[in-house]
Amino acid sequence: MRYLTALFFLISTIALAQNDQIQDALKKYNDDTVPYITVDTLSNNLSDYILLDTRTRAEFEVSHLPNAIWVGQFFKSSRIENLDKSQMVVVYCSIGVRSENYGEKLLEQGFKTVYNLHGGLFTWFDAGYKVVDLNGNTTHKVHTYSKKWSDYIKNGDKVY
């Protein structure tokens, strides 16, 4: 029993440290111009949102949130022209930095309700929510953007 308690404590400590790392990065790189949505809130109401993946195509092809639309990390109005600006939108990337930039552009284009997924795909996956490949099949692969950024995620098969 002591072994299991110690193991749980160690895993929890690692998870908190990684959450702190992501939180520190968000504070450093983001301006809080796009309100955050937590992974738990999103997962409870997933069908209420349009999900926009703001990572590179290579990252998206490895895995993404179910029903997400790839729009890329650089804003192009042609990729969003068919979206309803009155619907609620969630933008996400690996941890939430690139997606804030994209979310700002959406707000400038007249989208009414835009949220940035706090902690991005990494926090989503580490919380136990599923990601899918290009065929819609659940996968354990996560593109970590780079070897350095792979430290921000604790689970999955890391690809970079």
C-alpha cells in the first residue's frame, strides 16, 4: 500500500510540475487577449464548439482533437470563410501560445465568441481525453512540435 501511495504521489508531483511549466510558458508568451477554456469544460460541451487546430499540418496529421478543423498556425481568411461567426469557437495548439495569436485574428474578423484551450492539446491528452489520427481513429501519438517541447507532455508516444 505504501508503494502505491508513493507512486501516486510521484506521478501527481510530475503532473503538477508539467502544469506549472505550461502555466509559466503561457504567462511568458501570452497576453490573455483571448479567454481560456479548460479541457474539462470543453470536454463536457464538446459539440457546442467549432474546434480549430492552429498547429502545422504535420502536427495535425499525427493527432488532433475529434472533429477539429485544421487551419494552420498562420491566419488565412480563406480557411475560415465558411465558418459561422456567431458560433462558439475554440482554438488550440500544443500548449496555447500559437492559438492565442490565431484567436486574436478571429476576433478581429468579427467572430463573437472565441476561446483558447488552456494548455492546448498536451493538457487535453494528459487529462485522458482522446485524440484522433487523420482517419478518425483514436491514437496515442502526439506531435510535440520539437524535442524541447516534448517535456511539456507526460503521456503518449511523442513524435517530433
